[in-house]
Amino acid sequence: MNTLNSAMDLVQFIGKLGDLKEDHWHITLELCAVVELLIEKGIISREELERKTAELDRLTDRSPYPMA
């Protein structure tokens, strides 16, 4: 019976992981849309965005993902 519970736990975990991946995709898509709109409207330039991204990237000394 313990093996069955472990298998069901694994299936539930995989399902939740799939849901998180889908949520992450939608959030990333929405963020990209907002950035593109800001650039199209002339609120920010692509160069400003690239500079700020590089600046913030230099401030992080390690990956945000522990296993990366």
C-alpha cells in the first residue's frame, strides 16, 4: 500500500509541476507583451531595457535556481 501512495504522490507532484510550468509560460508571455508595448509607445527603448537587464544581471552573484 505504501508503494501505491508513493506512486500517487509522484503523479500529483508531476501534475502540479506541469501546472506551474504553464503558469510560468503565461506570466512570461504577459511580461513580454508589456515590454513590447512600452517600447512601441516610446516609453522605454530597447537599449534602455538591455542596459537595465545587464545591470541587474551583474547584481546577482548566483543563479536564482538552486540546481542550475
